[in-house]
Amino acid sequence: MHKPGTPFSPETICGVLKKRNLISPNQEKMILARRREIEQKIAQSNRRKKSNPLLDGSFSDRISIIDVILFMNLKRADQPEKVLDEERIYQVMADEWKVPYQKI
């Protein structure tokens, strides 16, 4: 877990996304309020996937706030016709942290 105020804390990540107008203040509140519930849903889904012999089982046990945000399938605050996706989140975070963004 990351302490509030650290660069990787849910509060910090959500604050950056709100500042950059990717999420609204209401979305930020909803993300932080529902975070634990959604982490449990993701963990449950990952356990089912790990137990499926047809899948390779390469699911991490770590669930980040970005996983939670993506699970919520939120509309972008700046462009409501678009869904907030992983690539855009990482582009914004890289810019905020002043590190080059590279798509893998």
C-alpha cells in the first residue's frame, strides 16, 4: 500500500487525473469511495482466471488504483465520448512525473 501523499497513492493518482481533467471531482470521489470493493472484485476475477487451466495464469496479485479506474470503465471528463484508457492514464502520469512515456 502507498501512503496518501506519495506519488503512487490512490489519492495522488486521482488528484493528477482530476487536475489534468481526465476525471471529474465526482468521479474522483467515487473511485476513492469504491476502491476497496472494486479491488475485491478484481481479485476474485483474477483467482478464477488463475484456476482456469486454459489460461496461462500470469495474473499479478497486486491491484493498483489504475486497475480499479480501468475496471470502472469511466468516461473521460475532457472528452465524454471517450472511455478513460490505460494508455492515456500512463501518458498523463509520465508527463506529471517528467519521465518519457514509451508505449510497450
